[in-house]
Amino acid sequence: MDANDEDIPLTNVVPIGSIESDNRDGSNGSDRFWPIEEQTGDFCWLHVVVDTLEGLYAITHNRQRIKLSKQELVDNLYSGISKPKYDSKTNTYSISMEDAYNWIIDNGLSLEQDYGSGKYEATLQDPKERIPGCRIFNLTGVGRLYSNNDNEDRILEELDYSPGAGIIIMDSTQMDSLEKDADAVYSIAANAKEDRLHGVVVSGYDDTGSRNAYWVRDSLKSRAPNEGHYRVSRASGVQSGEKDPVVYVLFPYGVSLSESSTTINIL
């Protein structure tokens, strides 16, 4: 570990598995990770991808925190991928989490301190050359599990070892009511208006009492309860007149740091 890495206390790392088995009270999930960074523009995919990878590295490397370069990911993805969806209000384009994970699998990712100014600007810039000899974060692969009753046990098993990158259906009305009740579980009515799909970190699960829920971390934390930590209904927790709010969860695996830079492959 060097001076720029942080040794994370166990209580601040993702609480793998259930709240109950971890002897955590599950009151707000705020002890489950380091603080959430508020997203700007349509960048939920970016925060989820980086958050899951930093969390997985801490879990598998003695609670050591590294900070990955969001800016390198933004610069290279937006320069290399045909931009499918432009939002004139936020001046951003939507990128899938799969695109981001696959780019990291092919190219690795610089640490924040080693790329450009090191500061995340949330603006589109030309990709910068990597510093010779800098450390590169490596990712082996990523798997996808769709949310349904058949896959729920598999998702829970994965959450015993790794955080996941989840896609949920956003419904503004239900989210507004969730803000007023921090103990509530996010779910949506079967006929709810689907405002959009949204990326969140699935950081564990809560099976205390009668709850069948996932804990998530949301980078839209200004509109979410508990500074972005809340519960989302699992498939088995969906009640009559509701539908599953979770579409799927991606689980990255095989993370490490190498000591030398690699060639960047533009998509």
C-alpha cells in the first residue's frame, strides 16, 4: 500500500451478505461503504461501475481502498463509442455499464492520481496518454443475472462475496414517498409510469423480519433517503399489484493492479 491508498476499517467496507448475519442493525446502510459521490448529468453508469470495482478491490485486498480514474473512463468511452442518446439538458450521452466494464477488461483503468490532473471534471475531454510505469487496475470479467425468482438465490450468493451493478426501474412518485420513510422498501406498482432505467450499486441484502430486499447505493443521493442508501424489493418480495423494480445485476470479478501501463484500445 502506498501513501495515496486508504486502509478502510472493516465497518466501512461493503457489508457482504445479509444485515442479519453480519449482526448489523440495517438502520440506514450508511456504514456499508465510503460516502457516496453525487452524480452530475447522466453519469449514474460511471459512478456504479467505479464504486463496485473499488469496493470489490477493498474486499479482496485486505480492505485497501484505491481510487480509480472516472475521467479516463469518460474520455475514452465517449471518444470511442457511437453516442446513442444525447441529453441536451445535461449535455451528456448515455453509456451502458457493460460498455464500461468491457472497456476496462480490454484496457485496464488508471488510478485517479495517475491520469491527467487526477480530478474528475465530469466533462468530455480528449483521452490523455498514460504515465509510463503507472499502476493499472485490471478486471477479468463480468457476469449478468436477471432479476427473477429463479435467479434470486444466485444473486444473493454473489452478494456474499461481491457488490453488484444493478439496473432498476425509476418511478418518481414512489421515490418521493420513499424519501419520507427511511425504513421503506422501494417497489413499484404494476401500472406505474416508468420514468427511466437507473444504475445503482447493489451492496448487500436485508432479510431481517419479513423484508426481502436489497441494499443499494444511489449516486442521486440528493433525492434518495439516507444519503443515497436504501432498500429495493427483491423478486420474492414483490406483492400483488406490484412488479419487480430490479431488471438485472452485473457482477465484476477478478480485480488486480499491475505495475506497468498498457496500450489503450479505442472501440
